[in-house]
Amino acid sequence: MPLLRLFRKSRAFTLIELLVVIAIIAILIGLLLPAIQKVREAAARMSCQNKVKQISLAFVNMADTNEGKMPTGGGTETSYYPNADQTTGPTTPYNANGNVWLFLLPYMEQGNWYNQTLCGPAPLPQCSNGWPTPTVPIYSAWSTPMWSTASGTQIYECPSDFTVLGWQGTAVCYAYNEAVTRTGNNVQRYPYSISDGTSNTIFFTEQIFYCGNDWNELREPDHGYFNGVDGGTPVGAASYPQFNVKSQPTCTPKLPNSFHGPVINVGLGDGSVRSVSQGVSATTWAAAVSPQGGYLLGSDW
């Protein structure tokens, strides 16, 4: 019986004790939260890195499949198909006002989705871009998949890029090196045009989707590139990336930029991926984005 009396005399926490316990828990949460955020960001960076690798390998596969020809950046894909006569309507198969990101889709296991962007003769949907109905399939920037985020096209979205939230379209959080995918008729061949070495040349890099009033989107032909040797963006050392961008207004359009703190993921021409740190010099960066300059990468690479 004395033991029962002892249990009956046990008391509950006082208010002071309860507040102390709550304070301790709050302190522990405050200490753990930064660690949790670091783990989450590390996972997002690894996911982003994996996407860059998939993109790089898909590009190499695309070039190998097409006799080494690499797509041109923006506008009509003249590396695969000649320019169509825009005065009489497109007459060349699969001619497009698309860019590298569009033509990578079949090599990113998105062939069915790519086919849904085509219009033309029956049974394809009729083209709604104002041109006469072509006699061959062409790409339509106005196709339904281009305007929907429900079609599984998040393959080009970086998990760390919060600027894609709420966007009803196909966002691209990466950029291709225009010195590799030249515009117009400057068709390059893989690997012959990369005289500096595919393992020493950057093909792809990260680029924030919505930056200022500029965005990178799959249906827009002149977006998602950097190092604009054919005009339009800073070239060479001037294309040095922005690291640790804190918010959308602080980034610069048409530059490589990343939310991943002091590193940015880049895809090289051999299909490998590298995390380039903020310590890399502008000179070394310029050498890495030049495919034919004969420059050597510095020790800070």
C-alpha cells in the first residue's frame, strides 16, 4: 500500500516546467532547421546535377544519331533541315521555330510528348500559326503541350528554382552554349568542331527560369542559351556565371546563374557533369566555354 500512496502523490508539470520544456524543444528545432535545409538543398543540387547529366548525354546521343550534326540554337533547326520558305509556308519536314530543348525531347525519353507538338496534314492537328497547312509535319509553338505543366515536362526544371512556381508552360532552368550550337547556317559537328576537347568544353549550364522580365521556355526559340557568339548575350569571360542568387530580381538575364550557393552545375561535351565553384576565374571560364580557341583551362578549374 505505501507504494500506491507514492503513485497517488505524483504531481503534474507546473507551468514553469512546461514552458522550460517548450523552450528547449524550440531551441533544438532552431538548431536542427539549418541542418535540415542544408540536406534538402544538397538533395536538390544532386537532382539538378543529374538532370544536367541526362541533358548532356541526350545531346551526345542526338548528335551521334544524326551523323554528328549538332542542332543550331534558336530559330529553325538548320543543322537537320533546311530553312522553309516563310513566304509560302513551311515545306520541309519537321522544320521548326524551336530550339535545342525541343529537339532533345526524343532523346530524353519524351518522344511521345515531342510528337504531340507536331501539326500538319491529317491525322496531325491543323497548324494554327497562320501558315498554310503544310504537306509535311512541322513543330507548332502553339500546341497544347507547350502551354501545360501537366504533361510531365518538368525534366528541364531545377528543384531549387522557385521562379517556376505557378508557370503554365514548359519551363527550362538550363542554358546551352551558343558557341557549340551556333545560329543560322553555322552547323557544327560532334566531336570534330570541338577541337579544344569535349571534356574541356561546357555545353550546358544552369540558368534561372524567370529572371527580371526574361524567361526560358521550351516554346520560345531564342531562350535558354548563354555565351552568344552570334550576338545577343555576353561572350567569353563576360558570360561568367552568377553564383548564390538569392532572389529573382537579383539575377541577370542571359547569364548562367544558380541558386546552389557558391557552385553551379555544368554539362561537358563528353556527357560528364562538373560543379564549378565560385573561385573559378573569368579567364578559365572563357576557356571552358570556347570549343575551338585552343585555350588551356587554368589550375582553378
